[in-house]
Amino acid sequence: MRTRRPRRLAATAGTLIALVSSLVTTAAGPASAQESVVLSAGHVDAVDVHYKDGQLGLKVHDDTVQPSVTRDPRDVTFQALPQAAVEVPDLPEYAFLGPAGSTVWLLPMTQDPNLLWPGWNTTRLPSGVFRAEKISLSLLDVSGPGRVSVFMTDPVGQPLIRFRSDDGLPDAIDVPVGTHAHANWVFGALGSYTLTFRADATLTDGRQVSTGPVAYQFVVGDLPDPNPQVQLSIQGLQSAYAPGATVTLTAVQTPATDLNQYRWFSKCPGAQEFTAVPGETSAAYSFTATTQLDNCQYLVRLYGDGEVPVAESGPVALTVENAGTPASSQTITVTIDGAQGALVVSVNPDDRTVTLPVAGLSTTGDRWQSNGDLRPVTVTDTRPGAPGWNVAGQLSDFTAGAARAGGRYLGWTPRVLAQADGQGVVAGPAVAPGFASGNGLAASSVLGSASAGDGRGTARLGAGLRLEMPTDTVAGQYTATLTLTAI
């Protein structure tokens, strides 16, 4: 097989241009396509923002066919062809892409007719509907074998990073209504990726709307063989392990072949991508279970003569029991390592249950209502350089036995309960219950934040809670779990 030499990534204003933005008047939208497709060349509005009947949505507008069509992201695989390979330039401002001279795969901001040209688009949004005539577009998560960066360039070739997976997500940008934009999409390794986007906006009447998380599928390099000669799976994983127990994972080929070159990969909570386990190249991988490995994921790849895997298993997750932790817990602690110090968010283990008053009918009689307060959340940042942070919460569905009600019915008004002088912590925006529209706290919502240069020290956050449920909700005592994360 012939090896393609990566192109050099140009870093001049003449090659990488800045944001393309235009205000247009759109006619009635095209018919929606429902078949599954792979898009590998031509123009596509990959993240196409729509608003209809009070709902914000994300679509894909496919201009690679004529007439163009609007597709559901679930029906589209975006492919960065092998010839998208480029070399990272030896310039310090591009070090975020990887070591100079290393290979990455680039879908460029300026159109190459032989490659896919993806962008984002808000030209189909009506004017006069959204506060400040803008929406917020967020990259919530990236799952895949390498880092992902999306950046533009200024007129002198300096990168303007919009989304970057390896320094913490979510990343969010404001996009004016009427914008049609393209950027450089860069992938750090061959393989399959899932990029999860979300669009949020505030209407002129103050109501908030959100698309919720929407997954986009990308493949970098050749498409996976739909009928692979060998499939790979992991066997031997038990449902749970006690700390100190031996874990043995075994790669199993179906059907068996003579190939015997393996590589094991792991990804623990907080990591953005799977990384190779040093020295583990046999069919069996054994290690000792520790509490630090709880919820870590593992996968294995099988290789032939080259660097491209012949087969890859699905990931498996390790569960390590800890008898000292109650079975039901609200406490979520996230630690981000720095040269020294850490960012930690926590709640008092003895004060983590919120019991709202028994719901009563609203004055209009069209919904159940109840108000209460979130238990205090403590955020401590001891990292050098004060890079800033935000703490967000997301609510699961409410359940009462077999009955279920969406987490969107709960909203909050965040507040800062305490902080040090000059710490610069601010409360997140109020989120209305999604009784009539919107996702409430079912969508990730900011509780509090500190800008770069602020936030160092300890602060306490809280929120007023407001529940609004339909009157046909089945009677019972409902419980939901609020997950807190810090970035």
C-alpha cells in the first residue's frame, strides 16, 4: 500500500482566511433527507441551527447534492479522507495541534474541492426573536482516538481557537443570527470520533431555549470495513471488583486468526481520549483494581503489519467497589491537575439531600409547583495562574417507582453564597423550568464561574430551585440526581 506524504499545514494569511459571515434572506427550507449518508467532499453546513414552533434544533444542510437537502445529524457520517493529512508547522502558535512535524488531519477553512468543507450556519434563524441577535454554540464532548481542534485565523495567519478538546470541554462561542462560517477542523489521529454540540439562546422575552446535546459522527481516514474479516471483543471483566483484586482482560478474535499484535488503551474520568497502556501488547492484560480506577474504560486493538488497526473492540468500564461510600451519593468531585494545586467541587456528605415541599397547584391550576434551595456547593481552586473555572449542573429524570418525569421540569436561580474578597466569582444565569418549553436543568447549566485571573480560593455556591410539573403527573415521591462538574 502506498503511503501518502502529509502536506504541510500552511500558516499564512494567504492560505487560512478569517471568519466568513453574511446576512441573507432565506426562502422556504428544502425537504428533509432521511437516508444515511457519508459526506467526504464538498460544502456542508455541518452544524445548521434552526428555530421552529418555539424549539431550537440542530440539523445538517447538505450542499454536496443538488438540490441541497437538510438531514438529521444521526443520518450523517462526516469523513476526513486520508489525503487530509498535513504536518504541524514548526511555529509556537500552532503547538496546540501537536509536536512540530507530526501528522494531523485537516478539513480546511478555505474550500478544497477534494475534501469536505464543513461549517456552521445561523442564516435560517429569524431576526427579532433572540436577545442580542445571537445564539451560543457549544462543543460539549469529544470521544475518539485523538485530540480535536477547530480554529480560524486572523489576517496575519494567527490561529483563533474556537473549540479544543484537549484543554477541557465544554467550549462555547457566540454566533450572531445570519452567520455562515467555516473553520479549520483538525483531528489528531485516524479513527472514529463523536463530537457532541449544543446550541442555546435567550428569547427576547427572557425565556431560554436549547437544542440539548446532539451527537455528530466523524471518521478520519478510510471508512471502517462494514464486513470486517475479524471482530474483536473483551472478555473476563467482572461486574465489580474490590480494591486490591486482580483484573484480567482478554482480547478474543472472532473468527480466530494468526494475528497476535495487540495494544491496550485506557481512558479514566476527566480524560478526553484513550491513551495506550505502556508495554501491554499481548492478548491478556492484568492489573490491580484500585478506587482511583473506578469508572475507567478500556479497549484493545489488533494490528497486522502496519500502524492501522485491523480490528478494535468496544470499550468496557471497570467498577471498583468502595465500602466507605454510601450507595446513593450526590457528591461529585472533579480534580484537574496542574503544576501544583487543584480545582475541586464538592458538597457536604451530610448535607446533600434537597427535599422540596409537597407540590401545590399553581394559581392558574395548570401545573404542580414547588420551590426550595440547592444545598451549598463548595468550589476550591488552588491552581497556579488562576486560569478561571465554571461549575455546571445537569439533572437526571425524576423517578417514582415505574413512573418517570423529565428533569427539564426543574429550573434554578444560581447565587454566590460566599467568596473571598476580590475572588471574582459570579453566579450563572437563571434557568426556567421547561414546563412550556426549553430543557430546564436537563441540559447542562452553569451554577457559577470565574474568569481567567479570578477564582483562586474557596467559594460557596447555591441556587433557588423551582419545580413545575404537569397536572397529569402520576402521584408519588419523585427523586432525581443532580450531577455537578467543574472545568
